[in-house]
Amino acid sequence: MSIFEAAPVSNGALWTGRALSAVIVLFMTFDGAIKLPPLDIVTQTMSELGWPAEPNVARLIGVVGLISTALYAIPRTSVLGAILLTAYMGGAISTHVRIGNPLFSHTLFGVYLGIILWGGLYLRDPRIRALIPFRR
């Protein structure tokens, strides 16, 4: 086995990875979709977070999230999507840090999503397992 070959994963681990990834895809699809109209609650929340309460800003953020999520959901582009979603989560984390929101419930929420995102990808994609080999 070369350095870039991953050991096979069990069916249970594969389906766990798919389930974790599905949670991210569903959450991020909802997150992006509510920013498109955008709803009043979205613009109000954006204002509270220090973002302009303009519909076009919300739409842009929603479109970026939806495109990144679509790339994550497609196996051939899942690594690129994971990188883009990680950047998206980083922006959310920095927003919460800047305004001083609670650490564990608000600020680290993007970290929790990132762990689920990369964990799901690790379990379902042999390229990631080969790149980051956890040894027993």
C-alpha cells in the first residue's frame, strides 16, 4: 500500500460518514435557502451580528453557502466543498468572536459543524483517509 492509499473502511463507517455529511448538507441547505428571499428574521439577525441588513448581502452569503454545500455533496468536488465550507464557518466564528457572543453555544458552533463536516468526509472518502492516516 502506497502513502496515498487508504485502508478500506467498513460499511458501518461508510454509512456513518454519509449520515454525518447529510446532516451538514441539510443544515447548510436550510441556512442558505432562508437567506435567499431573505426573510425578515435573517436581516434582523444579520444586523444584530454587525452585518448590513440588506437583502443583497444576505443573498450573497446564502449563495456562497449553497454553492459550497453543493460542491461538498458531489463526491468529485467534496474536498473543495469542505475547504470552502470550512472558510464559511471561519467567517461565522469570527463574527461571533467580534461581537462577544457566548463561547460554547454560539462562537464554537462553526467548529462543531466543521468537525462533523470533516469527520463525515474522512469516513466516506478514501483520499482523506490516505492524506490523514490515523494509526492504531
